[in-house]
Amino acid sequence: MPNTREPLLHPVPILSLRPTQMTVGMREVKEKRKRWRAHKSKRKQAELLGQHMIPVVLGPDQRHYVVDHHHLARALHDEGVKDVLVTVIADLTMVDMKAFWGVLDHRRWAYPYDAKGERRHFKDIPKSVTGLKDDPFRSLAGEIRRAGGYAKDTTPFSEFLWADLFRSRLSTKEIDADFAKALEKALAIAKSKDAIYLPGWCGPASDD
């Protein structure tokens, strides 16, 4: 089974990409949209697309299943971008379609959890990036990482694992009412020993 990253140099329509998760942090999507707009020239935008190819798995239905960069794909779509470059990290065209999602799940290439952190059936995963729902705790987790609350980690869907911790300690109302205050609370949680089991934890230097 090939597992080399092979870039496809011909553009792939964003709307043809199949998500492997149910949610994104829309606050994070908005930030990526701002960064995209900051690259005003077509040359700069083309360079950005070339530097951030979308990693995908080729499915038995010949579709491209996104395994990372869902936020970027959604942001680019919302900014009117029609096509992106992709990197095929695995060719699963030989897998029976009935077994396909199980293989993705086993390889940790799928995250079928909704905005409440509850596992759903694979059929509930949206068919395009336009169907991705907002999970404010995923936005919070992304902001906490950028603030130094935990380190970037290669564990698949690590930000969602952090989001689930914050979901258990904070309410959506708190995030909506005062994001900065929720961020402060979440940062304290991230630095506590309660988060020691999570990927990228880099808690307090001492117990003093």
C-alpha cells in the first residue's frame, strides 16, 4: 500500500474534497481567511497554495479524502478559491467501500465526533467542507496552542483532544460571552496536572 506523499500538480476542486471530520473551529477559519487576504497578489497566493498542499487519501470511489488542513480548505473555499493542490499520502482504491471508513478510523485518519464531542456514525460526516460545523472548543484549543499552552504535536487530531478537555471544564456560553476570559481559564487548565495525559502538554515548570 503506497504511503509516500505524492503531490498532484494539477488542481483539485475544493468542493470535490471529502472531509474526514465533522467540525472545525470557525474562529480559526476566520483567522486563516484574514491571512489569505493579506496575500493580495496572485503570485503570493499561488505560492501559499504551493506551500500548503492538502494531504488526502485516495478512496475506492476515486475521491480525495482530506486527512488534515480542513480549516485551510474551508477558509480557502469561503474566500472564493475554487481549486487546491493535494498530496496523496495513501492509495486505498483497492479497499472495499464498506470497509473504507473502518480503515481510516484504524489509521487515525478520521475523527467522527460532533460539536458536542460525541462520536457519530461515519455517514454523518459531511460530504464537502461546506458542511463542516463550528466547534468553539476547537477554536479555543487552537488559540491555547498558539499562546504556548501546549506544544504542537504529531498526534492525529491532538487539538480535538484538548478541545474535549476544555469542553468538560467550560461552557459554550462562557466562550461566546468573553473569549479572552475563556482563553485565560483554558490556559490555566492546560498548564495544570489535569492535562498531563494530553499530547504536547508542557505544564508548569515547578509545583511552587
